[in-house]
Amino acid sequence: MLKLIPLGGLGEIGLNMMVVEYGDTIFIIDAGIMFPEAYMLGVDYVIPDMDYLRQNRTRVSGVILTHAHEDHIGALPFLLREINVPVFGTPFTLGIVRHKLEEHDLLATASLHEVLPRERLKIGPFEVEFIRVNHSVVDGVGLAIRTPVGLVVHTGDFKMSQTVVEGMLTDVNRFAQCGEEGVLALLSDSTNVEKDGHTISAQEIGAELARIMEAATGRIIVALFASNIARIQQVVNIAQTRHRKVVFNGRSIEVSVAIARKLGYLNVPEGMEIDIDEVNTFPDDEVIMITTGSQGEPMSALARMAAGTHKQIKIHQEDKVILSSKFIPGNEKAIANIINNLYRRGADVVYEKISNIHVSGHAFREELKMMLNLVKPRFFMPVHGEYRHLVLHTRLARQVGIPDDHLILAQNGQIIELEENRFRIRDGISAGRVLIDGKGIGDVGRSVLKERRVLSEEGLVVVNMAFDEETGIVVYGPDIVSRGFVFETETGYLLQDAQCVVLEIVEDVTPDVPNRVDRIRSRIQTALRQYFFFTIGRRPVILPFLVEI
Amino acid sequence: MLKLIPLGGLGEIGLNMMVVEYGDTIFIIDAGIMFPEAYMLGVDYVIPDMDYLRQNRTRVSGVILTHAHEDHIGALPFLLREINVPVFGTPFTLGIVRHKLEEHDLLATASLHEVLPRERLKIGPFEVEFIRVNHSVVDGVGLAIRTPVGLVVHTGDFKMSQTVVEGMLTDVNRFAQCGEEGVLALLSDSTNVEKDGHTISAQEIGAELARIMEAATGRIIVALFASNIARIQQVVNIAQTRHRKVVFNGRSIEVSVAIARKLGYLNVPEGMEIDIDEVNTFPDDEVIMITTGSQGEPMSALARMAAGTHKQIKIHQEDKVILSSKFIPGNEKAIANIINNLYRRGADVVYEKISNIHVSGHAFREELKMMLNLVKPRFFMPVHGEYRHLVLHTRLARQVGIPDDHLILAQNGQIIELEENRFRIRDGISAGRVLIDGKGIGDVGRSVLKERRVLSEEGLVVVNMAFDEETGIVVYGPDIVSRGFVFETETGYLLQDAQCVVLEIVEDVTPDVPNRVDRIRSRIQTALRQYFFFTIGRRPVILPFLVEI
């Protein structure tokens, strides 16, 4: 019996991690992170709960990475630190992984194995074939997994664009051959199941970019995702026809470009690239800069240009800035701020909303149907989506003829047991999200987040006081200070009045009362809470430190 | 010389407030709020800086409200509390305002004056005519302001939809007559200047809503903006043809519906409305519920249904939920959570992304051009937009023939001086944003927000210690506690080690050192900062309370 156990990615965009298990052998598909939600204050990122792998560590034989995006490889260092298993991936994916493991001091001990599309890999009873897919990062693959109960196809993140930029079309032929061979189950990307039709092709994007750049009279600054090598190649090609020099700026772009060039995935003609320090020695209309910051990241090169704090690049009147990427939900305001500031500095800005200069890397509905029709699976299990995406994807599969009782609507932590002719969904694995803050793993939980939220919204008031242990007389304080509360100028009278509130309580509780200090402490809590709420409508955290000396 | 002084709304969506001034007379157009940005931790809302009005209070003769949205009327209570001037508006707008002022205990002293479209109002040297505009709230108007230097037209928030739902089409004829009369300056809504073409008409929305509701076999729950009376009327009309009863649920909807019905703007046939407590006595396919929560607001009726905590309404398998409103940027994740949870409870959900069930209330580019062509102004000043919207709107005006030197690209706080044949932009007014948190007005500033951010992301560590004033011996502590930092279980060893760090410092600073306690305090700050950063990679706020007794 084959088991599929999603540890992440089925119920969210991000955290992709799937356990594939037969008998004594386990392998893992992807190990992704998610960026924290707004309420996860101070959290750097989120990884899947890997408890199941920890408990079965001796049976884990490897991890296969489908492509180099963070939601597929970002949790790899945390996995390898606990279970050092072989890692399989395509050359570009492993290039990025190598860089990442180096940063985590894990490269020396890691065992990385390059696999090319159409190559097969033996893992215990499994034979796994890599199938090229087209996505918004180069060198992505889907998987054809031959198991003792049948062939399982996993699409990875894919779309069906028919334009060759870097020669990496989705290998429709191979998916078709799988379909002819007979597929037990298809696991397919659900991200864009809400979108009708087809993704627009890279050729249209290229034509629009060329049109915009042709009209530009000053510098051109293109901000995009560092891993989008195909888009970078398009920009470089246009730069060449316009006789412009190219500058790569931003750490992640520099890393990604270096790896892609070494592998021959990106071609920048000899003499075309210049250094950032040389930019100002060329006329504005002879320069194209390719940079990061398309999501409004505050420390990115683009944000610094917009704020006027970039060391080498000051925005000029005729500069044309192109944001060739999606506005990811949650980032819109940060991006809009940067656009407004670029306009204030005189630049012209082109972005997705007003121009066709970006396309998603995930298949739209017609492409998803095509994948279903190519692979003709007996069972269908949507992956890579929030819950509504998974539901909508099962409905789409029903439209192309998969019967209701062959649709596997699963969620993280469930165990999907597959046999030749049937499946069963069992509950039982602990699956959840582990929050990473600084070097701590999983030490920030709900209670800590709640404390942080209250601190952040209401601020903090500390009361310090010391009593003589024997006489009960106040020997120090009350000293009251606040943080994140109200302006210093206004806290004056507020905190003075709060002192009076505290002193009245102290007078009121006679020295002979048992547990006098505890009693005073709890009355101070209540009284100050009421006082601040009635005077200014706020509920700060109140920390009374009363000590007996 | 006529002066226009935008105090808000030119540089953001929200905070709309414009001063119009001639000689000794000032009147104000709109008094709006903005909802706080994500970084404004704990802030309830934001109002414009009204300092200029405070300084010129004796000259302020009134405030004119163009429509009942919060970004146009939300700051009115704060304005009236400082300067109690007459308020002018249409019946529905004043209905909502009355409710709002009652909540602020200001209704008794307020002076509210109803004005109807095509009526004129005299304010000092000004004559102001209301002109009907169509928008996503009923009873919106633009203004034709006759001034000693010429006619100024302000569009308010408008679009050009040609479908009559509540009989409130934009009064194109009147704008045209202004154009024929000769217009000195046009101030026009820039919100959707990034969108090509025309807004889709309310008729198309109605047809799509009817199609979806016709197919529904269970209850229908429609979530929308409370003030969108035209959309509510459409839903009521469809409910009637489908023989369904209507329930209004959610406080703001109930208020808005009551006002609209009283004014005859909303028609709910006799016997059609039922109470929320009666819902479960009707078959599911005979009920339509109209409710709030389309923005994912956590306490809304819809959020409670999605969470399963709504008192009267539990989601059933066949329920159809329709979110007939925009996903406002910043709210997407909250809305997506609600949609996912509704799917988990078995409901089917229809929303903007997958269906044409909403249209913006603001004109698209072709409609904006039409307004420019109708009014044929000598000068053009875009309003109601972020900076990039204002820039793009001036470019659009250039396309329809307004010369470059007749385009007024102004920002909040600038003074636009208008004469018959020229304009000048002067700087000089303090304009900004005032943050409201609880009952405090403007007492939360940058420094407080920064403290809140650090507290929220890193948490807090407090060190308490008392020294004998004479001997310098430690008589209490070090007592170390944390909030919003790490799990209690893990803080144990961390804070014990931190205690050792503190004690080592105390030993190290001999009793004869001058300002010994100050010195210990600053060394504790530094040492604990380093200790926590090296051990767990975090930078909590460290508050050392060291006292001498």
C-alpha cells in the first residue's frame, strides 16, 4: 500500500512538503517555507512540522526538490540539520541550494545529487523520473513516480507556455506517454484554478517589454524576482538590440544570475555587463539595470532608490522603472509606496496593473484541464493551494470526466492510502506550522504571539516599588514608566495621576493584611487597567514589580 | 483670489478634505478618515491634520459632504468637536451622519442642513450647487462652485454607469451645462485612472447575481458594503422574483437600510423581510440573507458564520455565499481565510475573482475622459488618489487637450491660488496625518510606533534589582522576567543564564566607582543585548530597573 502524506502545501500557498511512503521506504518531495502572516509578529518564517519525519528518521531515504523557489526549498536546512539525507534536484535548483546550505554551514555535510529531466532515480521500491516543466524559475520539474501499486504523476509548479526563452518547455510528450502507460494518480498544482483561460505567453510579455523599453529616453530599471532567469534573459536580449549596457544589482539577483550563467541557462554577451560603479560614466539612455525589490521589500535596491538613499543610483527625471512581477497579496501597500515615491522623484513607472509585463508561473484553468486530459489519471489529488483552490480543482477534474469517488480532497497531516483500485484518507499525523524567530525554532507559539500583539497595539506600563519587609513601609517608588504607549510629553500628567492611584491603594491596604504585597499588586493591576481605559481608552500591558526588602 | 487647500486625499486614498477660501470666507469639502496602515500598530484610525482650520476657526462657514463613505465623513466628529460649523449634505448622507454624531454625543449641538441635487447654497461669496453623481453609495453629489473668479467643478466620487437601479444617474446634463457656461477649474476623482475602458454597468452585475441565485438550491448569503443601497436593491429584487424572504444582518447594514427605506431609496415589499430569529423556520431555498463582513472583518456576521460561532446561522451544505464587493488591498488574507473556512463547512462561495459580481464605484479612464470633455475646464486638478494616480490623471487630461501649463499637480498642504487666467502653487500649510488610538487624538507618533514595533517583533526583558544605598550590596534581585519573547518552558535556562550575566557585572563594578548603579545599568543593557542576540538571535527591549534604597 502506497502512502502519501502532505506535511504542508495543502491548505496554504507555501510550506510544500509531501511524504511518499511504501513499506520501509520514505522519500520527501520538496521542503518549503512560508513567509509569516501579518499577525505573526516578529516571526522570520514558517516551516512545516517535521515531527513525522523525526519519528521515522531511519526510513527516510531522500528528498527530491522540484524547483528552486523558497516555498519548495526554504525549509531544507532545517530538515537536513535534523535528518541528513541525500538531496536530488536539477542543476539550477541545486546551485541555489548549495548557496543556501553554505549560509547555514551545512554544505560540507550535505549530499547533493544532480538529476536531469527524463533521467530516472531509484529509491527503494520507487523509480522516480524527472519531467521538465515550465515555471517562473528555470529548471523546474514534475515527477513520474513508479510505485509497486502504479504510476503516480506529480506536476510540480507548472504552466504550459509555448514560448521558448531558455528552452525549457513543459515536456508535454512525456506527460502524454505517462497517460498512455496508465496513471494511478495525478497530483497537480492548484494555485491558479480561479483563473479562466490560459496564462499569456512569455512572447507577449517580451513584446510589451520591448515596446516600453524602445520608448524610454533615460535609464531603464527593471525590478523582478531573482530566480526568474527567463525574464532576465528577455530583458538582456532587448538591452542588446537597444545597445544598452546591463547592470545586475541586488544580492539575490547576483547569486541567481551567476549560477544561471555558469550552467549556460543565461546568456549575457561579452562586454555587455557593467559594474554598478560604472553606471554614472555611461549616458542614461545606454543603461539597463536589473534589480530586486519588486515586492516593496524595505531594504531592497529599488526601495533605496525610491527613498533616495541608494549609494550609486539617484533617480533621474527620464528614468523608466518597470516592475515585472506580481503584486503578492499583503505587499500591495509597500509596493504602492515605492511607486509613488519613484513618481515623486520624477521617474515613470510601469507595473502589472497598467501593462502586460508579468505573467504567473502557474497554469490557468484551461492548462490544468489539459494536464488532466494528458495524464488521464484514475485518481486525482489537487495539491499546492489553499482549501478553496483544492475544492475548485476537484470540481474542474469532475468537468473533464474524473468521477466523484476518484477525487482525493486531502489536507495537511492526513494519510492518503492508495491501492490499485481504491484510496482511503486517514487522519493522524501531527501537521502544523513551526515559527522561526531568530535562531529559535518553534519557541514562538500562540501565547507569545498574543503577548506581542497586545504589546504592539497598546504598549506597556511598568510600576516599580519596594517595601520594607518588616514594617511594610514603602522604601522606593512607585516609579512608573511606559513604552509604546503615548507621547512622552503627555505621559507626564498621566503617569503622575497613575502614581496617585497606586499610592492610594498602598494606604488602603493596612500593614497587618496577610500577603499584603500580593494583594497590593493585584489591586494595582486592576486599578491601573481601569484608570488608563477610562482616561485614554487604552489597555496597556501592566507589569507591577513590587518587592520586599 | 481663490484658494484651494487640500488637507487630505491628494497623496492617498482616504482622508478627503479640501479647504475652499476667498477673502474672509472658508468652507470645507468633506472630512474623511483613513484606516491605519499595517505599521501603525494599535491605531484605530487616521484623520487629517486640521491645524489650518483651528487657526482660522472664525472664518470657517461650513462643511459640505459629497457622500456618506467614511473617507469623506469619518472625521466630521473630530472637526465639529473643535469647530462647530453648519454641515450640508443630501438626505442619505445626513442620515448616516446623524447616526454617527449620535454615537459621538454631538448630535444635539450639530447644525445639519439638507440640500438636494440642482439646489444652490449661498456661503459668503460662493454659490454652491449640488450635482447628482452615481457612486457605490446612494445620494452622492459633485459640486458646481460659483466663485468671484469663475466656476469650479468638483466631481466628488463618481462613475458614469447608465443603469438606473435607484434612479441616481450621474447628471451628465448639468455637468454639460457647466461646460457650456465655462469652467475655470475641474477637480476630478483619480482613483481608477489606472483602469482602461469603462466600469461594467450595474445591469451586468445584476444579471450575473440573478444567474447565480437562480442556480442556488440552499440558502443564499450575500455580503456587501452596508452603504451600497443600489446593490442591496438589486438583491432584494432578485429575491422577490425567486420568492425568497430577506434577512438583513449586521449592525451597519441595519442602520443603512433603515435610513434608505425611510427616504424611499430602498424598496422592500411588504411581508418580504423576516427577522434573523425566523430564518430557521423557513426552508433553506426560501431565504436570502444580506450581511456585512465582505472585507474579512473578524467580528462581522460573515466571519462568525465561517468560524461556526454565529448565534443563529450555522452554515449548511448547500448554502451559497456571495461576496459582492472588492477585495481591498491589505484585507485579502483575511477574506481568503473566511472563504476557505466557508468551503470547509460545505458552503459554495462566489467572489469577485471568479465572477463578475462587483464593480468599482469610481470611473475608469474612458469615463474620466468623458467628464473632462463635458466640463472643458481651463485648469485641471486631479484629486482623490495616491501620488501616482494624480500624475497619471494629469497625463490623461493632456490626452484630451488640456495644455501642460494648465495642469495642477498638487499635494496635501499646498495652497493653490486661482485667478481667471492663471494659477500658482504655494507651500506652507501644515498638513499631515493625525493618529487616533482610543480616546487620545494625536498622542501616538513615530517614536511610540517604533517602540511598539520593536516590542511586537522582539518582546521585552525586564531586570529588577535593588541596592543598599550606603553599602552598595544587592538587597533584591536580579529578578528577570520576559513578555512576548520565547516560550516559558525555554525561558527558564535562558533567564537563569542572563541572571549570571548580570551578577558578574555587579561583582565586576567595585563599590567605590562613582555613579556605580548607572554604570551597572548601562553595562547590563549592553551585555544582555549581546547575550540574547548570540544565544537566540533576538533583540528584545531590555528594561533594567535598578534602585538604591
